[in-house]
Amino acid sequence: MMAIAIASTTMTACSSDDNETEKPFTTDPVESSMLYACGVGQSETRSVADAQNVLFTENDIEWFNASTREIKFRDSDIPIYKRLEPFHEIKFYLGDDALFVVSSFVGDWDSRIFTNLVLHYDVISDPNQGHYYLQDCYPLQFAETDEVKANREKNAAQWETFTKYLESKGKLK
């Protein structure tokens, strides 16, 4: 029964129309039901996304370190980095509310510059096990630019909700 409820919530959120009026953002994580992320391809719009584009849910997250912004995923048959490869953006949701958009999935090998939130896959610092970080930009030397600071400020309430929710689930380090 719970799986059906989660799947229907996920399908609704991932398949809603872009022209649809968004619900007001809530900062109370208790009101929300499930944290999850959907992948969006370069040519996709939200109206074509569906439940197959759910990349991970809160159940896939082992913990999140608010200081370093490292996000530790549970082991699975298909590694997270392989699930992320075909997608241009990653949209995080808490229940029906969109939290924030990760502009890209980047690896240490990426030479592009991103001034908005990214999911960084770090394999250089620990070659035996990759680490994932939700970072305000990539590479980090651009973190103090005006554009990155503005984006960080724009996402502040969503970050607070994200961390409060993970804390309420015992997943915050």
C-alpha cells in the first residue's frame, strides 16, 4: 500500500505540466511525504517525465553531511552515477513541492564551469570509492562569485527544508 502511495505521488510530481501553477513552497518538512529526485533530459520537459525518471528517493540516501554537503547513497545494483548519466538536470522534490534543481551531474573529469547547484561525483580524493557532493558550483573556486552567491541565497529556504527533513529522518550528519 505504501509503495502505491509513493509511486502515485512520484508519478504525479514527475509528470505534471510546466504550465501548471506551482503550489506555494512550504518550509515544514513534517507536512511533506517523501524526498525524491527526478532526472530531466536535455530535450525533455516535465510533461514528458514519468516515474521511470525517478533517480533516487530518501530510502536510497544513507546520510547527508550538512557541513561538507556529501550525500552518501546506499549500495544498489545500478550505481547512482550510471543512473544520472543520461539526464541534463536533476529536480529534487519533497512530496509535491519542488525543492531545487541541480543544473548538472559533474565528475572530476568535467572541465566545464557551473555557477549553479551541481551533484559532483568525486573519484579523485578516494579512488576506491566515489563520493557525491551537492555543491553550489563547479569547480569550487567559483563559489564566491556574485552569480553563485545569488543562487545560494535563492535556494536558502529550500536548503533549510532539505536539511530539516533529512534530520527528521535521522539522515543528517
